[in-house]
Amino acid sequence: MSGGSYNYLCFALDIGELHTRINDLDEMTDRLAALGYADDAARESAELLARLRQWDVRATVAIKRLRKVWEAVEYWDSSDAGEDDVRAALAEYRGDTTPATAEQPPAPPASAPPAAAADEDEGDYIGYGW
């Protein structure tokens, strides 16, 4: 036998290449576990496999959420749409009920730090209160 039983999984040197070989990694994980003396390598292989699958789910969700924003920017940059289309896509992405116009800047995302407030004891000093 000349090798290749796992489609040369051993040569998957980056995440993109490994990602295309998930089934081979799954089979290799089972094989390592079956050896009885490679539990540590089987466990790490299984953890890697689980992380790849989790990443797939998370990436798919993010792509679905961002698709319309990416499309609007791509169309704007190729002169097939305008800035208002990007703002509308961002508003939908953020869950805003009223999209921002070119004259009105978009609201900051929910994860933005609180707005700066003047500190009465420090005169004109602006602090975040953290």
C-alpha cells in the first residue's frame, strides 16, 4: 500500500485545506482512537474537528447577517448603488427601524462604549466613567 488512505490529510498545512478534508479528519480521529494507545492524539484531533464544525456554524450565521451589507458596499463601489443603499443595509443589519440618510449619521452599534460626558469636577475634561 502506498499511502493516501486519508487522502493525504497529513499534507493539509493550512486551515483552508484542512477544512476541505473534514471527513478525512473525522476518519483519522476514529482510527487514532481505535489504536488504543493514541488517545491524546485522538482527543486533540476530535477537538480540532469540533472547532472546525463550530466555526462553520458561526461563519454561516455571520455571512447571512452581513451579506446585504457586503452587497450594498460592492454595488456602491461599482457604481450600481449609492451610499443610501449602504446605510439602509446597515440599518437592517443593526435592526434599526429608521435607516440613516447621508445627512444623518448612523447610530453607534450597541457594543460601542458609552458616550463621553463632561466631568463636573474637572472642568472641560471629558471622561467615559469607566
